[in-house]
Amino acid sequence: MIGIVGYGAYLPRYRIKAETIAQQWGSDPESIKRGLLLNEKTVPGQDEDTITISVEAAKNALKRARINPQEIGAVYIGSESHPYAVKPSGATLVDALGIGPHVHVASYEFACKAGSEAMYVAYSHVKAGEMKYALGIGADTSQGAPGDALEYSASAGGAAFIMGKENVIAEILFTHSFTTDTPDFWRREGEFYPRHAGRFTGEPAYFKHILGAGRALLEKSKLSPKDFKYAVFHMPNGKFPQEVGKKLGFTKEQLETGWIVPWMGNTYSGSSPTGLAAILDEAKPGDLIFMVSFGSGAGSDGFILKATDELPKVQNLAPKVRDLLNNNKIYLNYGEYAKFRKKIKVNE
């Protein structure tokens, strides 16, 4: 049996409400919330970045895995907001958590599916017998230009998953990936904010790739949507995952537990992984879980997982996603938000 032996998430305490952003730009708050199904989003603190988020999520994963960090043979962090252009985010993490130095480290990029990419490679290493445990993380501190539609959703957070063969809490039964050259969203080297192709990010990008990976995964597994207790998809807003889930044959009830985007926003590489963590917080032995990520450029990674008898033993060993979403929130006004996200450039 191969799969997840420990998982953890981290979300910053800071929040900004959708109406706060809408009022700043003279937009109708209720129209924005209805259109995107977004109420608020997480905002990273001034001392938080992809590395600190990854460290906190991995700490929680280690609490649930109950293993010696030195047994982890690989650390992969997927993000589109790595703090350094030349310096791996994972190098700091392995020292912070006592994992190294005999460990393989890499930073991954594939827009919003960089996290599932890291998970996929970590799982593959363990499956191949290369190492006992491997850690895959999806984390981001995503940005949207002032006044752009992305500003309502681009948020911060992440989730970490330790893959192994012993005391597996969620067995990975099937995987499938789907990739094409689709330029729906991009950011060139040196640019602060990403560019996107508006409505082109929907049908030919998000929906095509999740449906492509999802349908192939169902065919490969010989399972149907009704066989699953839970499903989670990449969450760029509140509507897209519900629509793509319906197209694949899943119900709102199957999506509800992992559908955390209205209160979290789009954590990019951390989006579907954090939704998966929310599901693992509640799943029971035997439950089947269907997950498909999406990353612009474009591609999707799909996983079918089965909760084991080990899962209930670890669910309460670290903070749950809903607790991170609901507790100790600090709301920012737009000026504070702009300061935190360095949206105002000053001479130094």
C-alpha cells in the first residue's frame, strides 16, 4: 500500500473581505460575491511567504505522520511565488524541520498545479522504491493587480503531504495527468503581476483539462462518480469547481467538504491540495476521494484516494483546515492590505 502517511495545512490569519476590495474600486459588492461565489480571502502577513507557509504546513504533516524527519528522502515545493529566483525554497525548509542534509530537494512550477505536481513526484519516488518517505507541498502567496478580477481571489496558504508505505492514511489508487500548450494565464520574468486571457481561462483551459484528466481517471479506474464520497477540484473561484464537478457527474454534496474557496480564496498551488486536506480532516475509513488539480499553461493532475483505518488516528493531531479558516481571523482594510502585499512601490 502506497499513499499519504501525513498531511497538514496552513492559512494566514489575515483576511480581506470581497466587499472591501469592491468598495475601493467602486464596484457592486453583492454582484462580485454572487458572480464569483467569494466572500473573503486569506492575506499573508508581512513576514510570511511561500517558504514560511510550507514550513508550517509540513510541521503539521509531520505531527500526523509521527515519523523521524531524517527518514524523508525528498522535499518538493510547488509554487508560482517562490521568494527567490535563484535559491530553492526547500533548502530552507529542510534545515527548519531537521530533514537534511541527505535529501533531494527541488522547486516546482506549473502555475496552480505545481502543488499536485510536487505530490505526484513524491508519490512516484516512494512507489519506485527510491526512498521510504517523500514530502510534496503546494503553497503560494498569489497576487492580482489592483482593480483586476484576480484581486478578489488571489490569496495565500498551502498544504503538505508525506508519502510512504507504512501506516498509510489515504492510499493512492490511481493517477492521471493531462497537458496541452494553452496560454490562458502567464507572468514573464521580472513582472510583478500575472496576465490572463479573461474568459479564455474557462472553457479551453480550466474545463478542458480537468474534464480531460477526470474522465480518463474514471475510465482507468473503472469507477463512476457515485462510487465516491468526496471530490475536490482546483478552485479559482466558487463557481468553476461546482460547474466542472457537475459536468463530470458529481453532486454538490460530494464537493461540499473540500469547497473552501468562498472563505479562503484561490491559494493557487495550494488550492486543491488544501481542499484535499479539508476532506482528510473529515473522511472515514473506506471513503473514496476524487481530486483533480489545474494549472494554467495548461495541465491537470488527477488522483483517486481511499481513506484507511489509520486516518481517524491522526486527524486530531494537528489543526484542521476549517479551524484555520474560522479561528483568530484579523480583517484588513484596503490600505493595510495594499501595504501587506507591497502593492505600493516606494523609493528605497
